[in-house]
Amino acid sequence: MSAEKILQEWKIKAYKPVYWLEGDEPYYIDQLVHYAEHNILSESEAGFNLTVFYGRDADWAAIVNACRRYPMFAERQVVLLKEAQHMKDLEKLEGYVSNPLSSTILIIAYKDKRLDGRTKFAGTIKKKGELFQSKKLYENQLPDWVKQMVQGKGYSLTPGALQLLIDHIGNDLSRLANEVDKVCINLGSKKTIDEESIERYVGISKDFNAFELQAAIAKKDMAKAIRIIQYFEANPKAAPIQMILPAMYGYFSKVYSIFGLEDTSENGVKSALFPNNFYAARDALSAAKLYGNAGVEKIILLMHQYNLRSIGVHDAGTEDADLLKEMVVKMMN
């Protein structure tokens, strides 16, 4: 069952006694936990009937005791177990889950991991409650997700603004949603989010960002690459090296993949690697021809080397901008 379906059921007060929320995409888990904590019970009911545990400090017996209490002045109570991935003896909740109280809604948030589906515990959760799995979106799913998210807030997004957001933030759904909220709050009567809005309220320059640096490297435009790095040097929060390198690695990994494709036409590359962006496919093909197989492989190896240096491996604390300048010169030479 999807997060949207679970929320729809909760809004019509259709509840199951146990919800297990797991997976490597925290956005949907946080969305469900937030709704459960603030909306299932009224404010007056929550004072007596909402209990929140945190996995690192929680005791399984205390959780079971809380779940077996009867609600006070309400039809039901809510018991939340957050960060359950850090809890010891978590499987000891199986006894309660196998025979839950109908007036208790137990919600367990198990982030960044998945329950072993072969265990008795997993089988009991599936039988007695709802097992929700939150999965990371693939890159080609991001544009539609962002557009739908923005439309759900009553706004629209220009193609340039959409690309700028995704290139800068990636598939961090929570951060994408937070940044869009920030922009919407500042738009006033405007209903369209454009590149200028992203630049002003998110703090992403449309001319000086990780995507533009990547494009300059792909074209062997040394002068432009150095100008962008100098901007980063003057604005350290604009694009830390630990944000730049993963974005560039994702792109050049795709460029490197071109050499293994059977169909290296623009349409073939678009279909295989850039399904939502024809121009990206064209530019990637251009970069592949400009650098060749060995050159692109060298770029990827240099990114790995400078990523290690940026976290202090074989480096005495060189500034980000100096590391980037040195890396770019080696890539283009």
C-alpha cells in the first residue's frame, strides 16, 4: 500500500492496529509519522493517548505496556516508535503484534533498513497490520515527482527551474519539498516558480552551480570552470565540494556508460541514460567524443581521488576551491 493510500484511509478513520514503515526513502516515512502524531488524535485526546518512543532509548516491555493500555476519553490511542532501527530486542514486540489491541494504533518507523521477510516477525506484521516499504526514486522519476508535488501546493514550475532544483539537490525528497515550501512562502501572489525564484530563495545561482561546472568540464571550457570555482570560493555555502562531486560523478558515470551501449545515436543514448532530457543525451555524447573512453575514465578516477582528499585522506587540509581547481586542470589536460 502506498503512503497516499494509507493517508487516505487515516483521513476517513480507517485504521489497522499495527503499521511497520521501512525503507531507504525517509520522506514518506516522515510524512506518515508526522500525520499520525498530529492528526489522528485531536489536541485534547493526544494529551492522554499519544505515546512516543525512540528506538535508541526504548525498552520493548515499556512499549508493549503502553500498547496494552486502554485509551482515556477517546476511541483509540496512538503509540509511535521512531528510529526503530536503533532499538535492541525489537523482535520481542512480536508477541504483542500477534495479538494487538484494537483500540491501539502502533506505528513503527524503521528507516534505512528492511525487515527480513523470511522471519516470523515479518510474517506476523503482514498478517496483523500493514507493512509499508519506502523506496528511493530513480533519477528519471524525479521530474514528474517534483512537478506533481509543486502542483499539489497550487503552483507550477518552469522547465529551467525544475532542472535547476534537481541538478542541485538530487533525489533528496525531503529537501526538495522543504526548498519548494520556502520558495512558495516568498512568492506572494505569483503562482509560477521560475529560475529567478530558485536563485533568490533557494540560494542556487543559475550561472554558478555544480551543474554549470559539470557542463564546463564536459566541454573542456577551462576559463568558465575556473570562474565558477572562484564563485564557489567567494560563496562557500553555494556548493561545497561534497555536494559537487556526487553530482558530477553521477553524470560522468553515464557518459562512461555510453561506451558500452550498442546504440550510441542521440535517441539511443537518451532512451538508455537520459529518458527525460534529450539535450543532456546530446551533451553527454559530445563529452564522450571529446574525452574518449580513457579520458572519461580518468575524470571518474580523479573525482574519487579528490573526494578522499576533501575528507582528509592524504591531504593536510587544502581548501575546497584549490582542490577543485587542481582537479579540473588535471581532468582537462
